[in-house]
Amino acid sequence: MTLSGARPVVGISGFAAYLPCYRVNLQDWCRWTGDSWDKVSNVIGSSFRMRAPNENAYTMAATAVLRLIQAYDVDPRRVGYFALGTESSTDNSIGAVIVKGMVNDALRELGAPALGRHCEVPEFKHACLGGVYAMKAAARYVALDGFDKLAIVVCADIAEYARGTSGEATQGAGAVAMLIEAHPKLLEFDLSRSGSASDYRGPDFRKPFTRYVGQTPSLHGQIRDFPLFNGKYSTSCYLDETLLAMTDMFAKDKATDLGATQRWQNTAAAFLHRPYRRMAETGLAASYLLSLAHGDDAQRNELAALATAAGVEPNALAEELREWPQLYDRVRDGHAAQEPYPNTLETLRCLRQHASYQTQVLDKMRLGDSAMLGCGNLYTASMPGWLAAGLEEALAANLALAGSSILAFGYGSGDAAEVVPMRIVDGWETAAARIGFGAALAGAVDLDRAGYEQLHDSLEIDIGAAPRQATFVIDRVGVVEDNGALDDRGIEYYRFVR
């Protein structure tokens, strides 16, 4: 390929995942806390993972990347772009290069070539959307200046919330790595039609540095990373930005004579950022209503009939789906509690009773859903993890998906969203057979109440599980001050567990 030639088709050729072994069964958690298991299982999921005391976002990312390189026989010397998407960094200067260093130590120990020196190493941060931004940037690198190079993107995060808060049941931890290249073996991107949206939302979901003041790091240098969040307001932000990104995609589709109705009907599966299952379901269902609003006369009539059945004035619903509220203005004006999408949510309640809800919403999010119910919130790794789990499940079910279109939704509190159309390529089954998401879920160690509370509150645990093979751990944390040696206070040193 030359700079003057046509841009290649770019996409994903492989996935690999790492999930820490410690697991909290949410049915057990409900017994400890008195929460309703029926509600938690329907709205959130079945369990979540917790990082070990000697793990962080970088160790999990390195393990996922090493698995990717080994599973797909990647020549590390061909990787010219190595990006990390995370909101769980423990260093405010660098990030991806830390992961690269760990991976190279392991590769050398295993007698394999290392990732080269001529390699870009950016870190992307925008809450849970950082991984999608990294993925799009990697695709642009491959298409524009990567020539015959490969790109690796890894998303790694730790979602933790204070005990007793509404977010406690939505914790999680893990990492997902993606191999991005020209002429991909799994999924082709259609970035020319991808939809984007962003707007500042103030106190939606934040991690100000003042949260760390007064914290004493654990033995392995860990500190608690509980976010500031405002549940109902954050839910409104998620819905608003997802719909706006979809509107951007529909506008690009229309410019190329692809209608919203055709887009929706041609979508075989959808994968969304999922802090918990019901939020993803609501986002997809609202997107379906939006597709009807952007459809032809028959689809608009269908939307009007749904609105009428829900007791909503059809024109009011259509206007609500066209005029985007300025949510932060409501916060500043003291009206944050006011629901910005009352007609949409009321119509959704009616839609859930219709057969079309199964075919137009639930069926599109079924692939990989059961696997993700046991992961918890993986922040940046949430949507890529669902994609990986969905393709692996499709392979196990022997589904004929070659040529099918899918939609991948990313969202980052704060507030931004992306929707990326993708196509499953011919022969995808060979690459899907190497994903190993189910294997990453295996080997869980279920915590009892005492173990959970100790690990959560102190970031230590008395009865620890032995590190799994071919993983990375924090070996020690630097303590040297000004005594003539190099100052390494707080810097983590890592070890490969072969």
C-alpha cells in the first residue's frame, strides 16, 4: 500500500481477555445486604469480579495482551501502535508503555521477539469510552500511516464503589485486548458512518483527585478509586448521549441512501457499554424508538401507535426524540431531578409488552449476554468484552453470520458516546475460535462475606489465591527518597508469573 493508494479496509482480527479470579456471587451478596435478588438478577447480573491485592489495571492489561499475541501468533515486531484505554491508571504520566514493558519482559523470558522500539504508546482516557477512542485511533493509524503494521488496543479497568451505595452491586474488573489490522479476520469497521456525540455534564460521574487525600496505600500501593456518581442523572446522560450518537449515524446513513429502518433491520446484533444489563437494554430499546422516528411513514406510524397505547401524545414523543435537552443546564438551574425523556420512557414501558420488543431489542443483544452477566462492570473493557463473548457464543451455536452487520456502542460518563457499525467478515470462525473468553471466566474463587469485605475495604485478603500461570503481578512498590539513589517513591515494579 502507498500513501497515494486506496485506504485498506481495517478492523479487528482477534480478542483476548483477562478476568481476576476473585468473584462475588450477587445472590450471596443480596443475602448479606438484604437487597432483592429478583431485582438484582434482572437488572444487574449474577456476579462481579474483584482484582487481587497485587493486581491493577496495568497487570490485567499485560496479561490480556500476552494472551492475544500468543493466541493469534502475532509477530510483536510488526506492532507499530500499542494503545491503552482505561480510567483506572495509577500513574498520571504514562500508562501504555508500562504495559508494553511488562509484555516485553515476558516475551523475552519466553524466548520470543519483543514489541519494537518504533511503536506509539498512547493512553486514552474518557471514562468508559477511552477504549473505543483508542480503537478508532488505532484504525486510523493502520489506514493512514501504519502501512503493513499492526495495532494492539487493550482496555483495562477496575470498577469499585463504596459499600452501601447504589453502585456496589455493579463493581467489576478485567481487561480485553484487540488486534487491529488491515484486511481483518473478524470484524470490518465502517468509521465513515460511525456516530459521535459529546457534551459536558458536570457532576455526572467523576473522579477528582481530592478523593485520594488522606488515603494510605495498601501493601501493594493500591488506593480506593470510588467515583462520584449521581445515579438517576447519570442514567439520563447515558440515554441522551447514546441517542445523539445514533442520530449522527442515521444522518450519515441518509446521506448515502441507507435509511434508519434498513439500518435497524440489517443489524444482526448490538453490543453496548453495560454498567449493568438494564441500562444497556434501555439504551438499545430507546435507539429502536429513534430508528422508528427516523424511518418511513410505516415506521413513524408504528411509533405513533406505540405512543398512543402508552398514553403519550405522538407529536410530543417525536419532538422529544428530535430536540436534545441541555442536561447540565438543568443542574445549574436546580432542576436536575426533572426527567428529560418522560415520553420516551413511558413508551418504552409499553414497548416491553409487545412481541416486537423481543425481536427488535432483546434478540439483538442476546449474543454474549449470559457471559457478561457474570463479569460485572468492566468500564472501558465492557463493550469489547461483550463483543468477544458474543462472537465466541455465535461460533459455539454455529451461526452463519458472515456478512452480517452489527453495531458497537461505546459510552463515557462526562459525557460522550460513539456508535460504530461493523461487518462480520467471511471466514470469521477461525479467528473467533481463538478468543478464549469462556476460558478467561474459568477458575473463579468465590468470596464469602468476610473475604469480600476485607478485600473491598483494605485491598488485602488473608487467604489469597495463588497467582495463575502466565499472568503479571505487582512485585513491590518503590520507597526510595532523596538518599543518592533514583527516587522511585510509589512506582510499582512488576513480575511475570510464568
